[in-house]
Amino acid sequence: MSSFGLGKVMNSAVSAVNENTLALVNINFDFSLWRCSPAPEFHPVGSALTVGRRKEAETGQTHRTACKLGFLFHEEIPDTPKLIKAYGHRVSEILSSPDINPHGTVRDGPFQDFIGADCTTIWAAATSGNSAIAVHLLACMLANAWDTKTATSIWVELVDVRKKHVLADVELGKLVNPHTHAAAQQEYSRAELASWDASARSWLRRAEASMRFRHTQLALITDNLVVPYPSGASTYETVTLTWTRAMEVLERLLNNLPQQACDRAVIRGISSWHLYPDLLVFQAEATKVPFGDRLFPSTAILSLGLEYKGKASDNFTRWSLALSHLKFYGDPVMVRSNEQLNRVSSSQLWLVALGTIFRQWDIPYASFDAALSWFEELGNKLKEADGSTSQLSWLLGLCSAATGLVGERRKVADMLIKYGWRRGTRFLGGKNHQGRDVSFFGLNSPAIMQALRRSTDIDPGVEYLRQLAALLHLEACDAVISHSKVVAGYNYSEYATVSPVEEHLAMRGGNAVVPSPEKRQVRWIHAGISNHHHNRPTNEAELKAHLDRRRREIEASGEICIVVTDREYMLDREPSFSSEQGRHRVWNRPPNLFAGETPPRFRSLLGPWSLSTKYFHILVRQEKYEESKQNIPSQLGAAKQQVMVENAVAWLRDVSSGKILRYILACMRATPIDTVRKTTNNLKRKRSTTTLQPNQTQGPNTSGIDEDSWDCFAMISSFSRPNVNWLLSLQALELVDAVYASLPHATVSLQVVEQDLLAARWLPSSLRDDLKIEESASDSFFKRRYRSCAEHMESMTRAELFACVAMFESGRFNVDPAQLTEVIALCSEDSIFVAEILLSDPSVQTQKLGLRHLVGNVGHVGMVLLVSPEEPRVRKVGFDASMVSHAPYTGTVADRFGGTSLHLSFTTWKFPLDAGSHTGDIDQEIFLLEAVVSVQDKGSWVADIDVLSIERDALDIVSCSCTRLAGSESAASLENAVSIDSWEEFLDGPPCIGVLLTKDNWVARLAAVSLLAQQGSGHTAVILKEGEQKLCWTCLVESYSDPEPHMPERIVL
């Protein structure tokens, strides 16, 4: 590469290697001393760096690494000046966005110096020459394609092989640049290369966020291209060929020379370096894709899809390499690159979940459009329904994900759904999922949809049982359907034929009817009305009105309806079926349909013992019972018969929203109860607490579903209920979405879909309790108290929140929350997730504090979880009496601690965590790291704090709503209180009441409260609620006068 920028030293180095020349470049040469002036297009990079990062990039280890790698690979790198220049412009453009590269503020607390895009490797490369910039491009390419440990292993292999090549050339007497030779004799530790990768990886995440639309568009285009990666004889050859070829093709495009890509090298380069030439894609037809990137000439077009005509394979969309430096022991390991689009928002995980569901339901690609339309229509129905849908919030999440997908959103959705279809076999239920779920919850079954079309909430159950009877080949004379309930205090029953009969068969022999060939369904409705029982209810008029209304409804549907009462003696007594020998029932004086020499005997074929229904039965004549029972396994499978999804969408539109809601609730084993009771301690001077009462008696039915109607839908949905683990998996996914709702700019790794959600260790106790219910105990599950997503969120501990984020940030780490109880922050690539207690005023209720997402990087490899030292240090008090005055407190509310700031540093203590990773791997990827949060006053160290100590020794929070004027207290009332106006006065505290003046200074208030808690004095102190403008001393004295005066020793205002 001619434009390395080494000036005369480099020009003199092209002579043959000899002893004199080699002596000029000693192997102990300090590469941190080498620095060149960066090109103008890179100048904004240096300006964007924090002081610490700039120092690291110019004189630290990162600069040395950039120089060494640039020198080492110099002779392998093509001359691409325009590519380097265009990359500089693109990097500077990305950094100019405040959303992508925010600046740290006091609101970021101790992380202020770590906020912003990490472009350390870019500036280190820019100040080390063009070859170092080219090596940075390789770092971006590897970070784009592989995870941390794999990319590090590739770097180790590349460096190892390149060093051998250089030293072999020297041995053979070939021309070798002396700086390259010197670089080949340097040590390259694995930690050094991992740190180089980590910084590039952090930058890549920021760049992808900035170019999200183009990045996604490129992934959509190239996902279906049948184009392979370049291949070489070794990992070294394959990687360097891919790298250099991508650089050469983009250089030609920038020189306005249209290019054709015969492999995926340039595609990976475009994705990694965020330079987007216009494309001409050849698939079924030629399609021009204009990216409109101003860095490329308008006529510089890259053609894709022309050359390779082979069969499509996943090997062509993912890069495969054999690595010998990944594990301590064993043969080289085959690894494959990540997908082009490998991070999404948490809300997009619903689309991946839909793909997983489509796979479980055996829905082919060709029917995805119709399946999405079905979910969209289901969501509309549930929202229209008059009733509570809170128990179906997870289902509404799925429906919402399928709604409004047009344009680019639809293309992205298709990609994610197909990804879930291919890769999410374990995501929802894992190995515990039996794969027996009925697709679309049975709402594409003719039997169910026909039943739901009936007008009342009783008739669907009757209609459904008629269809089941037909599947069991039961004749009209073989069985009768019964429905029972209580109306107006009377036992009420309906009996229905299983198939149409002639009208005369509905009567008894004494009631002659002229036979007719027309056949209709028959319904006998019965209520026992008798004047002989004085203890019967007296609201007979209400019952008769019900009988009349039902008769009219049944006749309007085309059925024959016969109203029967005890006075007419059609049935012997109430109830109409008398119990004999267990489940045997006898119908005395039956209608002609069942008439014979002896009264017919019936047994309940479908009822409480099989379908969990209390009010509906199919009663089969005794002589047909055994045959029918044997037919159930083989014939009732037809009840799950499905139709084309397109027809299911049309059926769904025709059914009332109320019936759909009731059916879905029953199908999901939800209950019609939907209340959560809470108790709140409203003491104004105590931290309020919210306590759930899981065993309380549940409140009233808020869904508007009466018991017999509920039983009807429970029975209809019996063969369509999904697996319990499947339901809980979707509730867990909803919980993840809720966690990330408070982290709006955070993304999740798509690799997580290969995890089993129910095997996650971060699941809160409320969800784990539900998981303990066995699938066979469906009745127990059916009766369990429903827990909403909000309730699960309230039960999540901070450690579980961090464990959840660790899994979805990495896509792989399944960490035990018990290891994270002291964690205050999680740092990974370009994201810092901080416990809000570290960034909030200490008067905020800690129960309401979760995590906050910051854009930044703390400069450590892998995922690190920060913990405070066990015994934080505090500055010892001095012996200068003039430093402490402790002036009498005059009732002032002010801030005397304006110079207070928080700072973060790290010790060398680092502890690897078990996150379910593979054994034998060389690199550990997730650690606990000891981090020190220091309090400084105008740059001078005061103390180190552990903010979690606040929870162990909490202060009272006080607020005052009285009407007394501020400062109206008498001097006498304040005579035992002194003002604390500095940290020296705080550390050398008074033996009386001390008032810290820290108004609206959350940093100083947090530092003071943490120190009080660390000293074990939290219980003797109070803090004025954030935003309060005054503290009434009279009210304070009154509050602390019972049972005896016990004023707090420290008051934080």
C-alpha cells in the first residue's frame, strides 16, 4: 500500500533487507511513539472523543495495536485512497448526529466520561496511517460477521499466520519492509486483540443505528441472493481475500467504475463500512436499488446476482471458517457468521415469535400473508369486544405486530418471521413443547366456526356437540344433548337432538302428529314448576318469561321447540334424569324418538370428566356407549380439521367480537376474573410500599361472562387449548417487551431465539410459580389466579432485570440472578445499562426504579457487570479546625454542594460468570468487574460510595404540605440544629442535628445518603422529598414526637 504515510523512513525501507537496515528498526521499537497527521476528513473523529479515549487512541495500547497491525499487514493491503477518504467522511457524518453520539452530562452521573460513540480505534488508526485504517476496516468486517470470542480467535490466527509468513520471507532473503519485520517480531496478546475487536464492535453498533434504514434495506436485498463467499485454502487466505476484494471493488466504484460482485465479499464490506453504492440486482428480473449515497458517483453501480447459477444454500449467506484458536484443545472448529441483520428492537421480537408459531402450526411460507391477516383481524375483534382483554395482552402483542405492515416494514417483517420460522424451534416452550397445538386456536376449524355463528351463548355449545356427535356416527335415536342451569331459582334444562328428525318423533305416543317427511332439529326445554312444594321459589313469572323467550329464539333458528313442565307429566320428576349405577341415567316416558319396551338408559359420553364442562353433556344410550367411547380417539381428531387460512380470515370477520373474546379467553385457560388487589402504606414520612396479596379473595367478574356461558366456550375450546408452556413462554416474551419499553434505544440480539425462554434463569418468582403447574393439571391451571404482565414486572428484582438484559443483549448468556445481587451496571459494546438508583435522587422510591440505557462504552472486552467494593473508602478527617464551622441552621433551603461530582474507575478484580457457555473455550465473555464510584468536590476526592447500601439502611422521606411560611420557625425551635455546608463538615459531623443544604442537587444528595447508609446511620436520617421547596420544622418535630421525641440526627434538604 503506497500511501502509508511514513515519509522518508518508509521510502528508504523498500531496499533489500540487510543487517544495517534491520538495525535501524529494533524489535523493541515503541510503536506508541509513531504518529502521523490524520487526513482532514478524520478530524471530526478526534474532536468527538472524550479526553480519556483520545489519550488512549494517540498514546495508549490501542494506538500501539493500530500501528503494529498496520505495519504487519501493510504489504497485504491494496492501495485504496478514495475508499479511505470516503470512510473518513462517513464516520464523521455519523458522529455528527447527537442521537448516535451523545455527549455526557451530569444526568449520566459517574458514567459521564464514558458516554458517546466509541471511535477510539478509528482515531488510533487515523493517526497511524492508511494501512492501520485498512486494518480497522477488517476489524469492522470481523465484528460484523462474528461474535467476540470468534472474532478474537480469527485475529489470533491471522496475526500468527502473518508473522510466520513475514519471518519465512526474511529467512528466504525476500524483500521485506523493516517495519513489517519489526511488527512480526512483536508480541500480540489475546487480550490486546480482543480489546481491538471490542472497540470496533462498539463503533459498529453505533454506525448501524445511524444507517439503520440503509443497513436493513441491504439485508433485505442480499438475504435471498444466491452468491457465495470467497474461499481460500486456509482461514487466513479466506479472510484476507474477502477483506481485500471488498476494498478493491469499493475503490473502483468510488473511481466511477461500475462493478460486478461475483461473491459476497463486497456485500459484507458494504454492511461493515456503511458505504452504499447503488445496486443493480439480477433475480427474476433486473431491479435497480438506488441508495442515494452522495459519496459515490451516480453512475457507479454495483451489479449483484449475475454470476453464480448454483442451488441456493445457507452456506452462501453465512461465512464459514475453521478456527484452530477458539478452544484450548481439539481439532479446528467450524464456525459460521451472523446474519446480516442480527439486532432488532424488542417489539420486533413479536414478529420472530410469529414465525416460531407459524412453524409450530405447520404454516408454509405461501400462507404467511393470510396468517398475518388472520392475526390482524383477531386483534381488531378483541379490541372491539365489550369485555376485559387484559388477560390476553400477550396475544394483543402478537396481533399488533401483524398489523399495519406495509412497504419496508412489511419486507422487514417477512424477513424476521422467516427467521423465527427457521431458527426459533426452542424459543416458545423449548423441549417441553409437544408440538400438538391446534393452529389458530381452532378458529379455522369448521366445527368451531359453525358453532360460534349461533346467536346465543348456549346454542354454540349445542351446535358444537351436534357436530361431535356426527363425527362419532351417532344417530338421532342414539343420543341426546343436554344443557342445564338455574333460572330464577329453578332447575332449568334443555335437551336437543343430535341430528334432524321428523316432527312426530319429538312427541310422545299419546300426542299424535301427522307424520311428515321434513326433518328438523328438536329442542325440549324444561323447568320443574310445581304447586305442591311450598319451599320452591315464588318468581315463577320470571321463569315463564325465560321459557317463552327461549322458545321464540329456538323456533326462529328453525328448530322445533317443545316446552315441558312437571304439571304436564312429560317427564316423571325433576331432574328429568334419575341417577342409577353411577353415570347411568334413565329417561322415563321418553318421546317417540327414544321409545321402546323399557325406558332408555343413557351415559354421559362428554362431560365434566373429559371436557371440563359443568353444564353440557352428550348422553348416549347404554347399548351404544362402549362403541362410541372407542370411536373417540380416532374420530374426534376430525374436530381439529382445518380449512385454508384465507377462509379462516373470512369466517373470523363474520363472527361477533364478543364470542371471539369469550372463546379465546376460554381457550387460553384464562379465568373471567381480572383483578389485582394492592395495599399501600401512605405514611408521608416513610418509603411507601406496594404489597401484592396473591391469595386474596378475587374481586367481581369484570369480563361480563356468566358461568354457563363460560362453560359453553370452555367446552368448545377443549380440543384447541395450547400447551401451558407455550402460553407461559409468550407471557415471558411480553415481560421482556415491558422491560425494554423503559430502554427505548436498546436493541436485542436475534441469536436469543435459539434459547428456550422458559429455561431462562431471570424469570421472576411469579412466573416460575406458574411454570411449576404440570400440563396434566389443566384444571389447576384453569383455576389459577391470573397474573398480569405488570404484576410480573413488580415482582422482578433488579438482579433479574440485569440477567434478562444480559440474555437479550448477548443472545446467549443465561446468568443466575443470584450472582448479580450487587450489580449496579451492565456494559456491553455500545450500551451501558445502569441501575436507576445510581442516577436518581435518593428520595425516589427504590421499588419504582429499574434500569436506564446509556450510549457508551467503558473500554472493557465482552460483557461486564459492575459491582462496588465491599468496603468503600472514605477520606479521613483532618486536624484543621478552620475547615469546620457548623454554623447554626437558620431554616434556609439551598445548595452548598455545587462542586460535587461522581466519577467511575475500575480495580483489577474481575470474576468470570457461568452463563451456560461452552466449556473448553479460551475466551471468557462475561464478567463481574469491581467498579469504584467516587465522590469528588471540585476535583478533590471525598469518598467512594455503594449506592445499594441505601436499600439496606433506608432513610425516611419527608414532605410537607402545611401552609406555614418558609423561614417562619422561631430561633428557639432551631437551636439544636447546625448547617452542614461542605463535605469536610459532613465527614466531621456534629453531635447534634445536622442539616445538609443540597437543594435540587441529586448528585450531592445521593452521595450523602449513600455515605450515611454505609456508616450505618441511614435509619437516623431523613431526606426532603425531591422537588419540595421547604421543610416545616414544626411539622418535622411533630412527626418525630411519638411515642417520644426522637428527632433525626441528619436532615438532607
